[in-house]
Amino acid sequence: MIRIPLDITYANDTKEQVTAIGKDAIAFERQYDKPISALGTRLEYMWFIAWHALKRTNKTELPFDDWLDTVGEIKDEEATDIVPLERSQPTGS
């Protein structure tokens, strides 16, 4: 089963979570004629699947391009922030 948890931050700083499922993955494949494994290769792909999941769950009625104007950022569960080291690591002597 396909489940892709997504965190959406809108341009007005509100946040929303949605989980894309198989139906959203199939809509993606039909829209772009690419397998779901191509999802991380282009920004538009991730945003489309987030929009489709929101549309499927009745959390937006906006067309895709109009919805894009409202979004600031989308992260999937694999996206992580890089945390700097607290101190420099030795490079050898």
C-alpha cells in the first residue's frame, strides 16, 4: 500500500498534513505518464500529489495552478533538516 505523509506550509504560515494514498499515486501516473518512483525528481510532482490528496479529502477546491499560489513549502517524511555539529570534528594530524 502506498502512503506518503506530507507536511504543507502555506504562504500565510498555516500548516496542514495530508497522506497521499494509492489513488493519488495513480492520478499522478495518469497526469504525467511517469511511474510514482519519479516523484522526487521534479518539484511539481510532489506538489501535484499533495494537491491531489487535499482535493481527494475535500481540503481544497482550488484548481492546481491556483492552489500553487497559496503554498510556501511541502515536505515529505523523508525530508530532514541538516543539524550542524555542536563543535568542529577533528580532521586528523
